Amino acid sequence: MFLFEKVGAFITGLLNLFFSVFLLILMVPDMDYDWVTYALVAATVAAIPCVALVKQPKDYVSRPE
């Protein structure tokens, strides 16, 4: 179970880093924000194959009783 805790902490830290940079970019004055819509759509489209590749561990699969 220790490995899952490390992976979860890594993913959380990485996401916090990316979103912090994203929010800092939005604070730049006199900047055009048209790219935000396309960036969010691209991020969603890029995330779908990543989620599709994840397999659920066999220990968590529900078994019929």
C-alpha cells in the first residue's frame, strides 16, 4: 500500500504545480485570454487516453458473492 501513497502524493504535487503556474499566468495584466478555452479543451482530450490506460488493481475488483 506504500507504493500507492507515493504515487498519489506525486500526482497531487504535480497537479498543484501545473495549476499554480496556470493561475499565475492568468494574473498577468493586459493579456489575451482566448488561449484558455483551447488549452482546457486540449487538456481534457489529452487526459481521456491516459485515464483509459489505467487498470483497476485486482484487489479492488468487486466479486460476486
